Amino acid sequence: MTRMTRTPLRSTQLGLALVAVASLTLTACGGESDPLSAGGDDSGETIVIGSQDYYSNEIIAEAYAQALEAADIEVERDFKIGQREAYLPEIENGSIDLFPEYTGPLLQIWKPDTQARLADDVYGELVDAADAKGLTVLDQSPATDQDSYVVTREFAEKYGLETIDDLTKVTEKMTFGANSEAESRPNGPKGLKDTYGVDVAFTPIEDGGGPLTVKALKDGDIQLAIIYTGDPSIKKNDLVTLEDTKGLFLASHVVPVASDDVSDKAAGIVNKVSAAMSPEDLVDLDARSVDEQLPAATIAKDWLEKEGLL
């Protein structure tokens, strides 16, 4: 089905600008303002927030929306749009003002020749790429949703594993399980050997890090697998994600993309939400969606309240 293009909420922009100028004139002699209000008054403006058609992304977008509404900023939700082919044009043309994105994958769209892999390098290049399109990326969150190597808790504790580098301490033969195409990909056995000096055997498991892969890990048939960092199965099965210190996997931190209509006050609020969301938080939020089948609004509200953001 073809998604209808919404007419951007810009028809009253000139009038709002005149109101804002008048408001600034009247308050110029007032007292000290709230630091988060340093972009002007948001009253009368509506921030259009979008999300992918992906439960995790919708939860993050809902957290932005509720935190802004708690500060009396009007929000319009445009959720479950689809994937980048559908929503990126709307971000770029100003129809959507705020969107939770992921640093590495977005950078590869806007700068296909990038060589950046590590989080700070990727974020730095993304800031420049967004600026070239008249957009702003706000602060990246500690929360990630990307490929990662995982092991069982028992295996991690046996060898003191926290990073991928630590796999060099393992004295037993290791088998890596993933979809068959992973055998020839940069983050497969060859990439692991070239980047970290770790030798592993390979066995294909054709479920994209799903239940069959988890079972193979827990049964000891494999010792290493690729699973998304935000996958609820990590917490549910007490798996351990190994830190990628050398950028074998492209960094993919949650990051808000904003238009010029997002004021400094609104940006400050969203940045607080991003800063509070840890990788473990995102796993917990996703687990509540998958296991408890709760709506995004409920999950986001509970988390915001727990973090003191509502």
C-alpha cells in the first residue's frame, strides 16, 4: 500500500515566527530563564516525531514524545512508518522533526564511503553528514542496537571474558554459529582472526541469532554467536555481550535526528532521555514488548518515571 504523504505543518510558520518575536520582545527584561529554554518558547509549536515500524524504535520515539509533553511541548506522533526508504525523505524535507535513528547504518546511507567503525568516529562523521543536509543529530545514547558477539554467562565467567580481545585467553576449541553467509562476511571467522587474532571453527545456524542459535549456545554446541545487542533473548537467557574494542562491528548507537524546528529546550529534554538510556535498559524495554506484549506508550512511561524524567 502506498503511504500518503502528509502536508508538513509549516503553513503557519510565518505567523508563529512573528508571535515568537513579539514574545521575546515582551520578556527581554524578565528574569533568568530555564537553561533548557535557551531556544525560545515552544508554546504553539508542534514537534512531529516519527518511528520505524519496529517495536524497539517505537518505544524510544514514545519516550521522546512523553518527555516533551511533560514539558508542555506539543507533539504529533507519526509512528510505524517503515524503514529508511520510506521515512528518510520525510526527515530530509522537514515533514518529520524528530526521529530516533542509529549512528552507523544512517552514516552509511549519507556517506557510503565512510571508513569509520568505532562509536565516536562514526558519531563525528554523522554530525557533519547531517549538517550538510540541514539537519542536526543530537547526543548519541549509550544504548545500542547492533550486531555483537555473545557467549553464555558460564563461558564468560570461566575465562574472564568482557571484550572480544579476551577470547585469546580461551584454551579450548571454539565454534562460532551464525547464518551460513556469515562465514564469508567481515565479522565472520576470517574477520575475527584478522582483527583480534582469534581462531574459531564455524557451523551454520539459519535463524539469524534466534532460538536455534541460543539453544546451541546453551547446549555447548557453539561457544560464540552473533545476536543484536537489543535482543530480549540476551537478558532472558543470561547471555553476555562482548565489547568490540576494535570496530569489527559497525557502531550503532541510538541517536535522535532533529530538524531546525526542534528548539534548544526540546533538544535538551531529548538529550536527557538519550543519556539515561543504557544498553541494558534497551534490552529491558524490548523484553517488555516481546514478552509482556505491552504497548510502547506504557513501556516508555514506566521507564521515564523510573528514571525521574516524568
